[in-house]
Amino acid sequence: MSSSVTSQRMLQQETNIVSTDAQPWYRQHLTSDSLSPQPFVLTKFITPRGPTAPPFLCVAAFPWHLNSLTDESLYDISAAKIAELQSHWKASITPWLGSILVGSIGQAWIFRKAGPPLCLQVPPCSDEHMEKSLGRHVKCAAWALDPRSWTAPLVVLAAFGMVFVYDPMAGKLISSLRGHGGEITSIATHHMHPYRFLTSSRDHTTRLYDLRFAPRKGPNNPPWPPSKRPSRAGTGFGLHITGSEGDGFGRCIAVLAGGRSGGHQAAVLHAAWHPTEDLIATCGADRAVKIWRTPYVDYKKVYEDTEHLAREDKPLFTTDLIHDARVLSVWWLSHDILISHSAPALMRGKSVHHMYEEPGTVAVWQWLGYDRYLGVGGLRPVMKGSCDDWRNSRSFKLLSVYSVPMTTPSIYVASSPSRKHDPLLLVPAGNVIRIFNIARLNHRDKPLFPLDGETFIEDEDEELEHMTSAMQLGSFDLEEERAYEVGFESEESFPPAVYKRRRPEKKLFEQVHGWMARHDGPRLPTELPNIEKCQLAFGQHVILGIGGQGSLYSWKLA
């Protein structure tokens, strides 16, 4: 059996659920996008509030339902405890069923099924320079649960490098947490322990917060040799902040540090929890995708307020060989299969004066090191990856790669850990949303050999001359070398290396048939703002889309 067929079957086996006689809409055979039945109907649209109205920047649907305590194994508690909490759970959750949380500039809105929208104001930043440089843009938001009552919903927002926790029932701010040294780019709540959440940031780190503990009022960092005093290096080195961590409740208990030792060397743009194991996937502007073990936290010392920040700087896996540009998001599809999305990039062509734009890509790939770390007994508390893994690993297998249009702002991946439905890919495109079944994506074509499609050169000298000519390295003489040493070299004498343009990937919108969530109502304006972010929510029955000028779309499964 060929490797391409094996990859295709592997992708479908890992992502598909057991087939039934009545095929769901996402398994229908399609011949074209225009002729395919549209399963979603636009049911709600909030019109723009004017050309100068602030845009909606992020969206987070309420993630739980009345049976989440039992169906989703929240808190990992006993059946007796679940029965005790069930009545309180239903009373706390019912008012927020079907709610939509959106972030804007200086505020966030909660649109409920009944009643007027609820506005949550972001307080002004105490550091005027930081607020001026970062702004009060709420670019990421999430829902959490209050560990004091176990059932009360909370709203978590991020603006100008700080985390704000709100009580939506009271409509007030109850906690302000600092720790990051840059803008926060994503928030991810743990699926089983909803009082814990991840925050990724442009300060090259990812932090893990736990709402069960109060903020630290001062650092407790270990000494860095040769000094015997506690280090005060701060957040840039993955340590406690030098001052107070904040007010209210919530504490940073672990950090995935950046730096040359193994962490990200640029902004971290997204983080995602593994669906079942203590693993975290991150991606960033350094083109790298990394997989980390969740840092081991000594909770006994945390309760005693004597802990050091659990710090991890060497992931189990890292690679920058999947994408050519910054990686905007990464998502888990199964225990060892992931999907990642990169932005477009400006590339150098055949000469230094010829530049071209490389479109962003969506790649489905398999991490080949999963069984090596979690084959028997799960992760050990002090396990580390090898040098080959945390520097630039090749222990992955590309299953499917497609290019997306240059104007694609983001993607959303809806997957089910219990495999109740196939994983779906949602891509905003103007004022419509394209929907694709990831399990139906075709395998990636085999690369050409030799890679440049030319005849293989056996002679070493001839090969070296051929490579030098192809890379346009030029030649050196003594005078040029001396000029280089004293800093008088010219750009014409030393033209930069130029590599051949790679064969472009298949275009997702042209090669794969899918569905569209679009508006066909005659009462809608003719010109609508583009959709920037989207989400498949409420049991995969509703698609949400947000965009400029405060516009909100809601499609419901017909």
C-alpha cells in the first residue's frame, strides 16, 4: 500500500466517527459549492452601529449545557458530588444558555437569549505608556467557572497585557491579574478543570492561571547562580512578576518560558489544551509549533504560599518546518493529530528585486512522538524531551496541506474529543463563512525528487558549482574580503542567497468542496463588513461570525 493512501486512511480513521444509515449534513457528497445544500440559515444579525462604531474583535459562545457535569466530566469528581451539585448547576447555568460573549475596544458585550445585552467595561490601565502602545482592545475572551461555588459562570477578558475576571450575574469586575510583559493573544479554558486557563502573549511566554488561589503579593523566585539571593529577572525570563500579581483571586502557577533554550523566540499567538492528556500545543511568530508537557505544580506549596513558579523551557516537540510564515493558530484533532494555520508571507523570488507573496496554509499533521512519551502510564512529572525534539524536530508527518486566500483573517476548528461528529474547518471569506469537513481532505502530494526537478549531479565539484550558481552567492577575492572585514563591502559584491520558489500547495477553496454560511435575506444591507472571526457553537448547531463596525451574524442548523 502506498504511503499516500495510508496517510489518507489514517486521517479519516483518526477523525471520523462510526457511520450510520442517516448521513449527517457534513458527510453529504458534494459536487460544487454553489450547488451544495446550505445546512445553516441566518437567524440573527446585529447591524453595524455606524461607520465609526468600534469593531467586534473576538467571540466566545457559552460552552456548557445542563448536562455538562456528567457528559463532559467537569471537575473529575465522584457521582455523589455530581448529584449534590446538579440542582445548583442548573440554577446557575440556565440564565446563560445560548449567550454570546464578544470583545470590542474598552469593553465586552454578552448577548443573551432573553433580555438586553450586558456590557462589561475594561478599567483604564495604570501605565499610560502601556495603554497607549497596546490600547484597550479586547482581542481574546473566554468563559470559566468560579471554584468557590463550582457552578457560577465567570468571564475572562484580556487587554493591554492584563487578565480581567468578571462576575456576569453582578456585571462587575472581581479580579485583575498581571504577569505578562506584552499583549495577550489568546485565552484557553481547560475542558475538565474550568477554573484553569492558558494565556499566550507577545512576551514569548504562555502562562497557566488557577482561580482557586489568591494573587501573589510579591515574587518568590529561586536564586540564579552564582548569586544566592532570589532572582528578580521578572516576566521576560518566565518568573514571577517583581511586584504584586493583582487583586481579587487567581494566580499564575506555571509558565512555558520563551528563549533560545527551547521556548518561542517571538510572540506566542495561540495555545491549545490536549483533549485528554496533560499536553499543551503552542504556535507563534517564529514559525514554530511546539508541544509541551503541562508543568508539574507542587500544589501543597501553592496552598502554603511557598511555591516557586513551575517553569518549563524545553518542549517535547518543536518544529518550524511545517509553515513558511508566522503560525496563527493550532488545534488538536485527536490524541496525536493537529491542524495549524499560517499567515501569508512576502518571499524573495529569482532575484533580489523580485518579491512575491506566499499565501497562508492550513496543514493537518501527525506528531510521531506521542507513543514515545505516553505509550504506557502517561506523562511522568519530570520527563524532558531530547535535544533533537525541542530544537527542531522532524518527528511529524504531513497528512494534508492546502493554501488559503491571502485575505483569510483567521480559521476556527470544531472537533469533538468523543468523536460525536467529524472535525470541521470554518474559514471566513468576506461576509460568508466557508465550511469544510477535515476528514474529507485529500492527502498531500508526494514531493518531486530531486526537489528542484532537475537532473541529479554526481560530481561533487560540479554539484558545488551548480549550487553556488543557483544560490547566486558570487565569489570572493582578497580585496573584497578585506573590505568586508573593515565594513566597506557593497551590496552588489555580496548579493544575498536566493532559493527557488517551491511548488505551490493546492488551493483549499478550489480543490475541496464544502458548504457556506451566507446571508440571503432581502432586508439586510447590500454592503456588510467582512467577517473577521467565527465559531461553531451550542452543540455544533449554531455558527457565529463577528466583524467590523460591531456586526454579529448567527446561523442556525436548519
